[in-house]
Amino acid sequence: PSDTQMLDASLPAADEKRLLRVLRGERQQPPPIWLMRQAGRYLAEYRTVRAEAGSFLDLCYNPELACEVTLQPIRRFGFDAAILFSDILVIPHALGQKLWFEEGRGPRLEPLQGAGDLAALDPGRIEERLQPVFATLGLLQKSLPAETTLIGFAGAPWTVASYMIEGGSSRDFLKSKRWAYSDPEGFARLIGLLVEATAGYLIAQVEAGAEVLQIFDSWSGVWPEPEFRRWCLAPQREIVRRVKAAHPQVPIIVFPRGAGPLYVAVAEEVGADALSLDTTVPLDWAARHLQPKVAVQGNLDPALLLVGGAAQDAAVDRILKQLGQGRFIFNLGHGIDKHTPPEHVARLMERVRAQHSTPV
Ligand code: CP3
């Protein structure tokens, strides 16, 4: 080892991938870029494989095809990271809950009615049932270009619990909130079970080849502060603690969508290496209050990718200007929309990569 490595073991190695360098505390210019939901229906080649696979879940559990659709956006656009093709709802599925995807309606689950239904969930067989997901990661590790980082992921306990209780997507989360407010101990048991399952699942993803993990708390923005802290922040922190206890070097990105000013609490208290910013987070505020503490990722409005052209360019430039001075990963503020023209994604890539090296 060189002298520098011996002086500071946490310094990134010279050959380390660009996304990993940012997560270990360096600024990169141009910033690394990937997009949430970058594999999916906006790509014709995805629709072809999806039709061949059968159902969406069949695709998630088919390692060859899941590997193929993960690689499609890498081949087309050359993103700095590939995100495992799977879904946050494979955890309830592996716990034994009925899950299916209805065309045009999204995910459907046989809803949990209360703490009495927890006995039917079996956390002991998750790793066995999710073997195809680990096999996909193994295939990806062998097939990805040397410069591309492999991201594994899971949903955060609250977001996953909301689907388990509502039986699918929801507007108001009233069943979940009614349960949490009327029976907090019972609800805490469900969240605790999901912390356990999710931490074990993420650790197994690292062992199967994931180099970075992202935790999606897509619905964290619906709670008052005390409940946000109890049902979103604390479970995120416990998962990060468990994963880091097993794999101290693995960087973790947390996406507490809609957390508003509580993004600061997440930056200070969860122990994540990076936060993914939703579209509403003000850039100057993030640069001042978040970026000194963690790397930030985001936050182009996915709707701008429907429009493209000058409107898209101006928004991209504004983000690069305001967040590009610090530790930054370019991404969207939420998942890409299925109506996005792929040419607009190509234009985004060109614009971000055209940022040349400038000193901080
Ligand atoms: O490319 C990637 O980002 C990796 C794959 C990925 C999917 N879902 C594939 C998918 C990831 C990371 C997810 C995460 C996910 N899934 C979240 C968290 C992120 C977010 O968007 O907030 C949530 C809430 C889910 C649950 C889920 N899965 C919903 C609500 C839906 C229906 C929405 C829709 O667009 O139809 C899904 C289905 C789903 N997950 C699709 C894909 C590509 C579309 C299914 C299809 O091809 O028919």
C-alpha cells in the first residue's frame, strides 16, 4: 500500500468508481448520474422483455431477465450506476402475504387488518424465498461495465407497511394511520418485524454483490413530526446500524420523500452516507443544511423529462450550479414516468456529462 493509503484508510482508492468516490466524501465533476426507476416501461426493450416474462413478479424472480432489464438503461445511456431490478414489495411477498400487480392499477395485496394478522407472517424464510434476487445481483456483478456501480435497495418499514395495510397504493393512508394511532404497540411490532427482515435482506444483497444500498421511504412525508421520528427515522436508523455493523464499508443512501425540514434530522441522526432529495427540496437550503453533513442526490422533477428541450436544460443547469459545488449525485426527485421519451434522457446525460472539471 502507498503512504497515502496508510495515512488514511478511508481515502478512496485511485481506481474507485465515481459514484463510490462521492459516497466516500469526494466531489466529482461531472457528478455521477443515475435515475430512479431507470429500467422500465419508457424503454421499448423493457416492454419486449416484460411481455416475454409473463407478469411483473415473474420478471422480478427471473435472474436472467431481471439482469437483462437492469442492464438495458446502462447500455443505452451509460449511467454511473445500475439499480437491481426488483420491487420493494418482494419483502411482504417473502413474508407470506399475497401480492399481485394489476395492469393499470399497480400493486395489490391482501391487506393486514391488525396485529392479529402478524402471526401469519414468517420472517424465517426471507433469504430462501428471495434467492432469485440474490442470483440477479450475482449475474449483474459479472456483467456490468467496470466503471458502473451496482445498487441494491429495499423499501423502508413505514412505506412497505403502508402497502401491507392499505392493500395497495393509497391517497390518505387512513387505515395505516388509524392502526398506528389506536394500537401503537401492535403497529410497532409490524415495524419491528420489517426492520428485522429488511436489515437481513440488505445485508444479504451486499453479500450477493451490491456495492451501495438505497432505502426508499416514499411515503415518509405524510406524518406529524413525532410519528415521522418513530415510524420513519428510527427504523431507518436501526436498519443502517445493523447493515453497517455487518458491512461497515457499504455506503447507504436514504430517500425520505416529503420529509421537508426533517431532512436535517435524517442527515444528522440516521447515519446514512447520502440523502436522495425529492423534487420540492430547495437547492440553496440543501446546499447549506444537508450537503455539509452528507452527500446529496437528486432532484430533477421527473415531469421535466416529459417536456425536454430548453425547459429541461434550464432546470438541469440550476441543479448543477447549486448542488455541483459539493458532494453530489445527479438524479430525479422521484421515479421516471413511463411516458418519458428516451431522447430526453439522452439529452439529460449529455448536458450533465458536459460539465467539465472546475475547482471547488
Ligand atoms: O429501475 C429501478 O429503479 C429499479 C426497480 C424498481 C421498481 N420499483 C420496478 C418497478 C424500484 C427501485 C422500485 C421501488 C418501488 N416500488 C417503490 C419506491 C420508489 C418509488 O417510486 O416511490 C415503490 C413505492 C414501489 C411499489 C410499486 N411497484 C408501485 C407503486 C408500482 C406501480 C407503479 C407503476 O409504475 O406501475 C410498482 C410496479 C413497478 N415496480 C414497475 C417497475 C418497473 C412497473 C411494473 C410493470 O412493468 O408493469
